[in-house]
Amino acid sequence: MAAEGSTKAVVTALVANLGIAVSKFVAAAVTGSASMLAEGVHSVADSTNQALLLVGGRRARRAPSALHPFGYARERYVYAFIVAIILFTLGGLYALYEGYHKISDPHELTAPLIAVAVLVIAIALESYAMYTAVKEANKVRGNRGWVSFVRHARAPELPVILLEDAGALLGLIFALCGVGVSVLTGNAIFDGIATLCIGVLLVAIAVVLAVETKSLLIGEAALPEQVAAIHTELVSTPGVDRVIHLRTLHLGPEELLVVAKIAVGTAEPGADVAATIDDAEARIRLALPTATTIYLEPDIDRQPTRTDAHLTP
């Protein structure tokens, strides 16, 4: 369900941005607005990014192979990282360059009403795309705030789309303000200032995306509440004395690796230990369906008085 919601949000944003990009470039050609041109490039970057997210989602569904026995789910993280790079270079740096050029050599805008009309329509379309992304994110974020959701989400698509849509809306507002103030004052330098603001905004969003996606690429553990749930299921399994240590790692957004060493009684025969492990695995999968790969190692508890000090993500 989470993957379906992410795909819906990505497709909605892609369709909206393709239409917006065309209208922005036409308006930029007619008016000579640097902020409008920067916004057009921004929409192209966003459209490219959304297409990459769809490609990454499709490639991630490939079956495991001998070279990649845990599958290809992390390709979603790779493509999300590429998105951050494109947003930084194609969107942010280009806007900074165009803004500097406009401030250095300002020239009067022509037919500014066309730019205003296009920006208002673009704001409406981006608002709808943002509404769709927020609606889908609300289904999976639970009680977490938006900052916490973006920082701790293990599926990259929704955080990427949320940040891109938020950046697009703010960028459109900057562009609208730049065009409006330039017309009112007769000084086109404000259009260049707005373009610089768009560039700084896009670079900041790209850096946030890169940092968060890099962490996912390196490998993140399950959320603390998920680790606690796994631990609870292990210690509640008959035959398990305690959890000696516990490790988790996301193989992909919806695929979690669980590795644990569990203490069992010294007098239990092998068949009973095997049954205990099977029972524990079944309990974990029931409590956390994303725990697709589980390795449990039974061991003799040589320090029965010690607490579960080695419980870690």
C-alpha cells in the first residue's frame, strides 16, 4: 500500500510538472523573465526526477540474483540520490547563475501579465500535486511530525516529492513576487533577486535530500518502535530466555533484515530449539510484515543475570 501511494504521488507530480514546464518556458520567452526561466528549468528538473523515481521503483522489483541475493530494493535509494544531484545542479545552480546574470544586466520585462497568469496557474497545479503527496504521506507517517517523517522515512519517494513540491510552491511565490515588484517599480533587478532566492531554495532542498538519502544508502536500522516490537516478540516466545543482541537493517524500503542471538535453555534438545526459532520468526513476521529476512542464532546463556544490554537497532 505504501509503495502504491508513493507511485500515485510521483505520477501526479510528473503530469503536473510537464504541463507547468511548457507554460513557463513559453512565458519566459515572451516576457524575458529570468525567474520564469529558472522556474521552467526547475520544472524540467522535477519532471526528470519524478521519472527517475518511477524507473528506480520498477528496477527495485527485480528478483534476487546470485550477485545480489538480497534483491535490488536499494535501487530506490540510488535513484533518489541521483534526484538530489539533478535538483542541485540543473535546478539550483542554474537558477543562481541566471539570477546573477539578471542582476548584472537587468532588462525590462515584456508582457508581464502573461508571466503572472502562468505563475498563478502553476501554483494551482503544484498545490494539487502537493495535496496528493500530503494525502498519501498522511497514510503512513502516523503521529510523526513532517520533519520527523522526512528524516526517518525508509521509503524515499514521498519525502522527495514532498520536498520538491514544497520547493516548487515557494519558488513560484518567489517568482510571482519578483515579477510583481519588477513591474511596480520598473526595476527588473527584483526579478533577478527572486531568481537567486529560487536557486538558494533548490540548493538547500537538494542538500537535505542528499544527506538523508546517503544515510539510506549506507544502511539504516528499523525505527526504534519497530526494534522494540521485535524484541518484545522474541522475549515472549516460549523457550527464549532473553535476547543477547539484536541487529536490524533495511535491505529496501519495505524489506527488513533481522539478525539476533537468543539465549535458550541448556537442557533443551535440538528439535525443541528449532521449534522455538520457527515460533519466534513467525511472531516477528506477524508483528512486522516488512521483516522479510530473519536469522536467529540460538546460544547458551552464560550470563543469565545480565539484562538485555546489547539491544540495538
